[in-house]
Amino acid sequence: MEVTVYSPAKSIKNERVFKVIVIGDSNVGKTTLTYRFCEGTFLTTTEATIGTDYRSKTLNLDGEVIKLQLWDTAGQERFRSSIMRSYYRNADAVILVYDVTNPATFASLEKWIHEFTSQCAPNVTKLLIGNKCDNDIKVSTNQAQKFADQYDMPLFETSAKLDSHCDHVESIFLTLAHKLKNRKPLIPEERELVKLRAKVVEDTTQSSWCSCF
Ligand code: GDP
Ligand code: MG
């Protein structure tokens, strides 16, 4: 497999752009993981990302230019249903993150799954990451694997903090890029269904939009 990483600032013709949203409870390491992948280092302060909608990374996978737009919730995950809707719109992939040292963040995954399945396309690519493996692990691999199998998504356990896991974080995102590259486009009926769903969600939630967003 040939992989070349371009500078994100360069605009490249014929690139395929994929919107990837990173969700999960606050503090599980979503920002740190996306930063680790895009910048290659551990983020020591998360303040730098506040106000940022997304980070991108452009890859050359076997001759095809793939741009991953990684949407980070910048703290807004606390508002869940109302503000998070703009993140789900047109997402090609969802990365679900939990903290392996905090079982409550694992227990929340059902709610996150429920939320994105009601708003994303049926063929959205899913991936589960158990982060902070450098610490005291309280969610077993066995338990997490069963959950991942139940929802038909691959599981990766990693650490955004340890430099020794840097290649692992990179390979997780590369796996995702490959899955997206090989994905079949939606058939017309599926596209209509997605539009319809988005409309129903908009109609039922107009009053809950927050003006501070
Ligand atoms: P977010 O709210 O999900 O975006 O989480 P952040 O990326 O802001 O991370 C929350 C806290 O967990 C920060 O203090 C990070 O430094 C820390 N953190 C993130 N990833 C790891 C990891 O892999 N291991 C450890 N030990 N801490 C991490
Ligand atoms: Mg964050």
C-alpha cells in the first residue's frame, strides 16, 4: 500500500473529500486523537482547538487523493441533540470514542449510536475507538469487542497520548480512509430516504436551536 501525506493547505484537483465526525462523551480524547492524526503529536492543551470546526488530512491511497475532514465537536457534545445536528449533516463516517478508563463513557455509546443512526445515511462508515490505553483499563477488550460486533463496527484500542501508539493512531485513520475510498455511493432510493429523515428532524427541532451557536 502506497501512502503519501500532503500538506493540508494545498488544494489538489480530483481529490475525494469525506466528512468524518468524531463523537463520544466529553473528555474521552476526541480532540487529542484527531490532533494526533493530523499533526502527528500529542496535544498538550485543548484550548487551541476551541472554535475550530474541523481539521483535515490529505492522503494518497494507491494513487487516489483522499481528503479526510475530521469534524471535532469542540466541547459542544454537552448540548447533544440540538447543537450536534449540524455535525451529523452529510457525514460519510462516524468515529465513536470512549475512554477505556471510564466505563460511564462506554455505557453512553448506545445513546450516541441511537443519535447518529437517526440522522446519518444508512451506509455511514462506523468505527469504534477505546482511547487512553496507557492508563488503568476498566473496560475489557472482550466487552468492547462484543459491543462492536453487535453494531457491526471495527474496534480499535489505542492511546492518543503515547508516542509509541502514534503509528497505531495513524493506521486507524488509514483503515477508515480505505473503507471510505472503497465505499459504494448511495443508490437513489437511499438518497431520498436520507433527505426525508433530515427534513423530519429539522421540522421537529426548529424550536430547539440555540442562538449561542
Ligand atoms: P474530548 O473532550 O473528547 O475532545 O477530549 P480531549 O481530547 O480534550 O482530552 C481530554 C483529556 O484527556 C485531556 O486532558 C487529554 O490530555 C487527555 N487524553 C487524551 N487522550 C489521552 C490518552 O490517550 N491517554 C491519556 N492518559 N490521556 C489522554
Ligand atoms: Mg474536544
